[in-house]
Amino acid sequence: MATERFSISMPSEVRDRIREHAADAGLDVSTFLTIAAQAQMDQQDRVRRIFRPFEEARAEAEENAGTGTWAGDEIELTRDERAEVAAILGRPSRDEAAA
């Protein structure tokens, strides 16, 4: 992999802290920053993967807005889930009301 150089600007206090932490880790600043940036990108990628289904459902809901079709219409809550929702909303569940 080719190595490229680029510069970044930051307050001197941050630069000094980076140098200190890199030295404590036994790394040069470039390696330290590369590892830190890669860790941050990996975390963001994991978050994106986790939230992708929700983002897709939101996009579908926006696309279907006003059409009478709702994203998630095919989802059926269990009896316990319906009771939990009803408790949160402060009203009897349809199962309780039917009893």
C-alpha cells in the first residue's frame, strides 16, 4: 500500500497531547494517528451496519408517505409487546379491553 502524506491543523494543546500519548504507546505520531483514525472509522462502519435497516425503513416510510402504506405494516407485535406499548401509553391493551 502506498503511503501518502497530508497535513492537519489543530490547537497546539491537542498536538502536544497526541505526541505525549503516542510516545506513551511507543509509537510515532503518524502511526498513532493512523491507528486512532482506523479505530474510529471501524466503529462508524459498525454503527452504520447496525442502523442500516432502520435507515432503510425510514427511507421507505418517507417514500410511502401519503400513500396509505406504512413501513412495518407487516410487523405483528406479540401479546406481551402490545401490553408493554399500552402500559407506556397509559391505556389498556386491546387484549385487556377484549377480556
